[in-house]
Amino acid sequence: MPVITMELGKVSIEQKRELVTKVTELTAGVTGVPKEAFIVLIKENDAESTGFGGELLSDKRAKMAAEKK
């Protein structure tokens, strides 16, 4: 069984449904593997648990927001 893993920030249940449907259909079409064989895993990562450029993404976003003011 093919497994597709996506790591994202927080997304709504509607967005998850759309992602699972579209990614599965596209990948099945390209590979010829039946869509029923696919497993899709969505891992949500919040900004406080993600580092980017040596600092937490939540801190980086706060700095960017403060600079815009």
C-alpha cells in the first residue's frame, strides 16, 4: 500500500478532506495504482513546535508582525 505523508500547519477538517481526495486521485492517476490502495497521513505541526532558521516559527511570526506595525 502506498503511503502519502503531509506535514502542515493547522488546517480545517474541510481542507483535510479536500487534500486527501485530490492528492489520492492525482497520485492514483499518475501511478496507475487504485485509489483504494492509498493511505494518506496528515501531520499537523503548530508554530510553537516548528523551528525555522534557528528560531521557533511562532517567535519569527511575532517578530514579523511587530515589524509591520
